[in-house]
Amino acid sequence: MILDINFLLRIGIALIVAGGITFLSTPLVKLLATRVGAIDVPKDNRRMHTIPIPRMGGLAIFLGFLLSVLAFSKEIDRSLQAILLGAIVLVILGVFDDKYALGAKLKLAFQLLAAAIVVFYGDLRIDRLTNPFGSSLYSYWDFGLFSYPITIIWIVAITNAVNFIDGLDGLACGVSCITSINLLVIALMVSDAQVAIIMAALTGACLGFVPYNFNPAKIFMGDTGSTFLGYMLAVVSIQGLFKAYTVISFIVPFLLLGLPIFDICFAVIRRVASGRSPMEADRGHFHHRLIDMGFSQKQSVAIAYVMTGILGLAAVLLTVSGAMKALIMLGAIILVGAIGMRVILGDKPHAKFWHHVKHGVPPAQQHSEPGRSDTADAPKTSEETTHE
């Protein structure tokens, strides 16, 4: 683990600077989004908000992240240049998408371009994975030329996975922040200075934006933010985790990104099984299902945070040696689970849900009072799944 006090201080300052820049620039980005017409207008049942909300808030996240990385990275090497260049491509794409609602094929093309920059210019690839069942002769799988398409698919998939969960106030930004914190801890444990700086800047940028994005949200980060965050988590997982030739290199990225990976896999399977395009929008995402079960937006987001936190703790503990890690893991799960359940069950939505289950009436079939609008109890605001 990195114990140098000067480096730890630099990490802390990088986090604070990124958070401060993002926090201060978000109102300016909100004003810009309003003036250029980058407004999310609720027009279907996938959107939880009932009033128009400015988007493009990811521009503030990117600004805080970029300035912090440039200020505190000792060396901007070829791999970091590629990462930042790919990020710029996706942020520009996101800005235009938040304004003009671009088509899925065009967005996919630019996502492939950003991934290709990382793979071919930055030479970052998932070139091998540890074989958890192999002998000393076959301790890892070498992908050879297949490492290029595998890496590109991984980057594009995780980019869209984070984009897909961007459906409630503070959900995607908070999940990305928790994942970034866990990646920062792991980077410090394995003494990876560059990844630590990148993750400190990303964590700070997310923390600086979250106050504006919690329910009720004042601004959405839009595709500008969700694709950028997904891209960064995908790329850093390659640089900081897949490069390790141990069994954790096979497991840790999937634990850290477990929630968005599950959601995108389930979405693709669900749509293909029903004869629809995998890119076709629907109202069957993880967060939609929690809302339909009777949980409020804040409780649904809390559930996602708890799940991400537990998976992240498991990933971090897999990098730690020692006989006590199983007990530490158990204690952490109990603590996080207790806090999460207290938040989740504050309004006891489970009682209403099980009442409907018992009587065979789904929550969606509740009848409104005479003369009362069906949308009277609708949540006031929510992050839009902008990719779809």
C-alpha cells in the first residue's frame, strides 16, 4: 500500500479540487443547458419526473475531473492521453445528444471510436485473464488478437451499462461514485499511483455534482455524464485491474460493476426474448421495477447504493490478505445492510407491496380518488434514461 504522506495528501487535494470545480461550475452548466434548449421534457412513462429539467450536467463533472487530473498527474503518458482523448469524444457526443437526441447507431459509432482510441493509441487491452481452474502450465488465458475486440466490447458495454441505470435522481452518479471510491482504495492497496489520481478526481467530480442531482434533482447529467462515467470506469478497470495477473483480475471488475452489468444483461435478454431490438427503450430496468414494487425514488436509489457498496466491499477485500477478511466482510455486510434497510424501510413501502401481492392486485392498478389526477402522487423529478 502507498504510505507516503505527500502522495496521500496529493490524492486528497485532487479529490477536493475536482469536487469544488464541479460544484461551482454546475450552476453555470445548468444555465447553459437552459439557454441552448438541452431540457428533459417528460413525455413517456419511463421518466419519473413531471416537470422539464435541464440536462448536460455531465459537462461539469468532466470539467472538474479533467482539470484535477491535469493538475495532479505527474506524467501524462500515452495511455492517459488516450483515455482523456476518448473521454473528450464521448463528452462532445453527449453534449450534442442532450441537445438534439441523436440516434442509437450514431452514438454507438462514436463509442466504438472512443474505445478504439484507448485500445490502439493507448495500447490498453484485456490481453489475458487468470484461469481460476488452471494448473501452473495454464495459469492464465492469453487472448492474442482477440484482445482487441474483447476490450472494445468491454468498454462500450460498460459505457452503456452505466447509461442504462441513469433513470432516477442521483442513481448513476451515486453508483459511479461508490465504484470510484472502491477503485481508489484498490489502487492505493496495489500502489498504482496513476489510477489513484484518476479515481480521486472522478470521485471528487461525482461528489461535487451529487448535491444538485439528489431527489428532487435540479439538473440531470444526461448522456454527457452517464456515458463519460461508464467509459472511465470501464477503462480504469482495464488499466488497474485486468492488468494484474492474479485471480482477483478475473473477479474484481465484475463485482465493482455488478449492478450496471446485471441491468444491461437483463435488458438485452428481455428485449431480444420479446423480439425487440436490444437498443429499444422500455420500462423494465432495475430501478423501474423497484418503483413499481412501491418503493419511493429515494428508497430505490438507497437500495442500489447498498448493493453497490456491498459488492465493492467484497471486491476490496479480495485484494486484502489475512485470516480476518471473512469476518470483516460479514461485519461490513451487516453494517451496510442495517443502515440501508433503515433508509429503505423508512416509509414501509414493503407493507403496501405485500398487501397487493396477497390480494393479487399489482401496485400499478391502484385507483385514484374521484376528481384526483393520476399523476398527483407521481415523483416530482427523476433522472432520465437519456441513452434510450
